[in-house]
Amino acid sequence: MTAWAELHLHLEGTLEPELIYALAERNQIQLPYTGIDDLRSRYDFQDLQSFLDLYYTNMQVLLTEQDFTDLTDAYLARAGQAGIRRAEIFVDLQAHTARGVSAGTVLHGVHRALETSQDRYGISTGLILTFLRHLPAGDAMLAYQQARDTGVPLLGVGLCSSEVGFPAAPFAEVFDRARDDGLHTVAHAGEEGGASYVAEALDVLKVERIDHGVHAIDDPALIERLVAEQIPLTMCPLSNVRLKVVPSLAVHPILTMLNQGAKVTVNSDDPAYFGGYLDDVLAAMHTDLGLSEAARRQLARNSIEASFAPDAEKAALLQLWPAV
Ligand code: HPA
Ligand code: ZN
């Protein structure tokens, strides 16, 4: 039985090398690699920034509305195979508008694939606009306005990109605005940054979920708070291994935190870059972390409960995971 919600997924992180090359050809773009093998050889990351550099470079192949539809559709098809029934998808709009691609091109293109997702793949979806933390907060406000002006429905806003040295506080205004407009709020925190970054996202941005939050494990008082308030953590164990946030999957704290009572979920983050989609992540956790059937069920139920899906949809999905 599989019925999962994926809550931490960067659309641009699903751009597979084959699609990068297909789109480069379609759009007549010269890539800075000698070929697909050369590109693949660069997926050996030292840290978050070395990944982000490649991630932003590869996005240059995304130019037209059709490109964004094709990218989204490829993810949804693969997610359906992984047992995902609900996907809340991050889009880094500013990484595209900065290259001269309009907000409408990006969001209408993505939306076109999302509209048919339930019928084609059995996946309900929502779009989360993620602001880039390494850029000024004023740029985030502009991106928010541009996104709203497209008329494409948004589920929420988030915050991602380089973490350490980029405080969340300047983004409070755009997060308040989105919340006033009825949107949900999430933020990356505690990936490369320490536990204080998680507390800052909760206290200053008032987010409903924390994306990653691995370093919360270093602060027992914070863990106590996360457990007491049942604040969901959308964790991505394979991503953390690939970006050297943890030394290996075998020592990843996800199951320890689950056992402590934190509302932990499992996600793929950037599956084209980090070794696989949600089913691959779960398989690796089974092998390297001894993921039990009971823990797998709890992670699945947490993912549904932590989603922003309508209550009736959550209830229907939870019924697929009766308590053992
Ligand atoms: N962290 C921060 N920003 C990101 C990530 C990540 O893991 N993936 C894509 N953007
Ligand atoms: Zn992420």
C-alpha cells in the first residue's frame, strides 16, 4: 500500500540530465558541458552551494510555457509511480524571471500540467512559490506580486536557496502579506544553518512547516517545542547525504526524531540531483537505516496530515493507512 504526500519538492530539481539535453536542443542552447556524461560527473557535491550553482546553471534550458509543462508532467508521472497522491510543489520563480522568462510563462506552464494531474496520475497538487533567500527581500515581494498578477492559484509561499549568512527576518513582510492573502507558509531552515535558523523561521516568519530542520536535533529545547506544537518537518535524507549535511544515511537523525514524537515527513527535495524519487529514498532508508514497516506507515500518515490538502482529501488518504 502506498499513498504519500510529497511536501518538499523543488520542481527545477526534477530536471533530469536527459531532459536538460532535450530542452537545450529544442531551444538551441549551448550547454557548458561536453555531453551528458560530463554533466553527470558534476553531480558530486561538496555542500549546498556547489549544488545550487549547477541547479541554477541547468535551469537555463527552461524557456517556454511548454518547457515548464513538460518538466512538471515528467515529475507527476514519476511521482505517481512512487505512490504519491498529493504533491505540494516548490517553484523558484525568481530564478526564471532573472533570466528574462516571464512569471506568466513559468506559472501558466506549470499550472497546465497540474490541472490534469488528478485525472492523469491520481495526484492532487498545490503550488508553493519559494523565494530565494540569497536575494534581497524586495525582490521576493516583486516576485510575489508578479505571481499573483498571473492569476495562477497558489497554495503557499516558501523560502529556499543559500541559508547560512542570510537571515529570514527581512522576508517577514512578504510572508505576512501572503498569510493575509490566505496562503500557507513554509521555509527551509536548519539544513546547513543551525537550530537557531529553525527557531527564527518559526518566530519571525511564523511558518507552518519547516523544510529540512535536520539541525534541530542539536537543540533539545527546540525538539521539545517541535514535538509539543507538532510542527511538521519535511525532511530529505538523501539530499542531506549528497550535500554532506550528514556524513551518511546510516547516521541520519530522521528516525530518531520520529521516535521522539516530532512530526517528521520524508521527501525527495531535488530527485534528479540527489539519487532518486520518494520510492528510492524509502528504499535507501530501508537498507541503510533499517526503516521498519511501522515507521514507514507513520511517515506516510505524517505526510498526509502535514499536507495542506483539504480535510476531506486528507481523511480519504489516511483511510488507506489504517493503524496496525
Ligand atoms: N536547500 C535550499 N535551497 C534549495 C534546495 C535545498 O536543498 N534545493 C533547491 N533549492
Ligand atoms: Zn529543498
